[in-house]
Amino acid sequence: MTTSPKSSVSPVTVIGAGPGGLVLARYLQLHSVPCVIYERETSASARGQGGSLDLHGDTGLEALRRTELLDEARGLMRPEGDVLKIMNKTGKVLWDENKEGGASATAADSTRGRPEIDRTDLRNLLLRSLLPDTVKWGYGVKSIAALNNDEYEITFLNGQPPVVTSCLVGADGVWSKVRPLLHSAKPFYSGLTMYDMFIPPGDLTPEMQKYVDELGGKCVIYAAMQLPEAFLDANPLPEVGKKETIAKHFEDWHPMNRELIMAADESSVTPRKIWSFDPDLTWDSPLTGVTVIGDAAHVMSPFAGEGVNQAMADGMDLGQTLVKQYHHPRPSTSLPPFPLSFLPVSPPASISPTLREPDRASLHRRLRAFERRMMRRASPEMRGALDNQKVAFGDDSARKFTAMFKWFILGFVVDLVTAAPKRAFMNWWDSE
């Protein structure tokens, strides 16, 4: 847990205690910038956080490294989970990294490749790293209004007094209450509806484990289907027989797929509509102290595995942006005149940063520059997620998905040589 001195500056106000908001808060507190998070859920355990996710080197893993949590996170990661198996609906295996040494290749180093981590473990790690009472649980947002370009009033569903802040960050998901302050664009339904569910370890038979090649004893199922947007509302799952209802959609698939669904804990079944923003989304705003991160900024289909990783990168980038605005610049030290300048100079003792209220014009410029960097980084992933979804649900999808992975390394090299330098230059340009 980090410690932070008392400060006279107003705190950064974050709406939402997801990975992006928590990474942001952790980085701010490491640099003595006060912050508070208002979260709708009543506690950290009020709702399941879903299954696992893979952490990517230049986003999720880098955010953990820069927030000094990577060493602790290593004990929670599963590098052996960084493998993929592709089968068609008849059960024929077309791609199996379990047989190609994929697990052993990364097991020795949990910071290489894309190690898996449970979403709950990741969230709890970030929560433990924060000062007590940083997160205000049970504070669902009723409304947010801009009093002027510099101040924003938040009212809560729990009847607590409104809060006025001069620095507001929306990390509150796809239906963000903060985002409408910045622009009126809304996400569109991707055409995909998903049911996720969890199989308790004791209910996984040896045949099931062999079918999925799951080494850890846990199994999360995402049963995804292309359905009309209104399908879930018109066809709610029954109180009893949820699994049977879902399994009927897979009657012409290999029987083991239905057995896996039927083995799930019925209380864990969660239906979801999958939303996405237009990958070309950009915006501008006269508000000097408001921004959004994560799904609130760029929700995307899960078919790139980038949602949480991009949110963590957002939190990291925004944290760096805000720290520069809240810290007084340290006075520069000049060398004494010759010949004394050749004498050994002892490094100065560590000096705690002096905080200040940000200059509004500077904060406005830096937040808009941050948003441009964020969307430039996220946009290719948003587009890739939609493209991957089309492949996954198109004709002969298993074979095409396999072919796509065979060309993945070549595509990575091309991006490294062409697109990556351009992104680096544009990010530098925005930081100036």
C-alpha cells in the first residue's frame, strides 16, 4: 500500500473502480497527487469480475511495472495460459499451441509473452495498493453537470451530498455518465451477444479437461452468437434451465460443447450485449478538466483481447499527464563556474514534490493531447477487434482464424517497421 502526505490541492475525481481507474489512482498516489474514486458497486466482492485475461507487454504489463506492482503480480499470473487451441464445430483441432511448446515457452518468465491473470486477482491487487478509503463504495452516479468549463457537479443515487470537482475522469464503462460532457457519440451494438459462465473445478471431468487442454483446473465459457440487438430483451433466460436454453443453440456442434455448458454453475451465467465505438471516433471539448478512459472512451469487441490492456495503458498515460500538471517544476541546478565545475558534485537529496492546482489552460491542452494519443493507440485495436469478429463468425471461420494466426508474426514485424514509428512520432508531437 502506498502512502501520501496531506495536500491542500483538490483531489482528482475518478468515476469507476475498474482496471483503468485503479491504475490511474495508484500512479497518482505514488506521486503524491490526491485522488478519490466513486464506485457504484457496494463492495469489491459485490459482483463477479468475469474470467481471465491476457496481459500485453506494452500496455497491461507496462502499467503494472510503472506502478511498481509487477513483482507482486507475477505470483498471480499464469504464463502457461498463453496458449491457443482452435477447433471447428465438429471438434477437429486446427491449431493447438499446447502441442507446440507454447506453455513451456513462457512458464519460466511470467513477464514474457501474454500471461493470463484472473480479473478478480488483478482488481484486488490494484485495490490493495491504494490508500484506505480511496474507493467510495456504493456511490452510483445519478447525474453530472458542468457548472462552467472548469467545475463539474456530481450527484449520487445514494442520496449523499453532491461533489464539485475541477478534475474529473470517467472510468465508468460503456454507458459512462462522464462521457456526455465531452461529446454525444454513442457505441453501437456489434451484432454479438455472449453468455459467460464458470465451471467449478470439481465439475470438470478428465474428458472435459482433455478437450480444452486446460492445465489450471478452471474453465470459463463464453458462448457467443450473432443475434439481433433486441434478442436478450425479448428472450430472457428462465430462472431454471438457463444452461439448457443456451445449449440448444449448439445442437449441431460437437457434443462436448454442450456438455461443457451443462457443467457450468447456473448461478454464474451472465448474458451480455457486445458494444463498440467507431474506430475513427475523435472529439474536442472546451471543458478544461474532464476526460474519459477505458470502455468509456473506446469500448470494443473482445476479439482482440485489448479492452483491459488498453484501459490500463490509458490510466498510466493519464496519470503521467496529470502528475506533470499537479507538480511544481523542480528548480534547475546549474554547475558552479570553472574550475569548480570539475569538482565532484554530490547528488541532491530526494525532495518531495510540491503540489499545485493545475493551470486551467495547460490542463486543457494536455488532456486533449492525451485523448488524441489514447485514441490513436486504441483505434487500430478497435478496428482489429471488429475484423476478427467478422472472421470468427463468417463462413469456414475456424480455418480462416487459423490462417490468420499463422500470419500473425509477419503482421507484427510489418507493424514494427512501419506503423509503430509513426505512432511514436505522433505521440511525441502530442506531448510537446
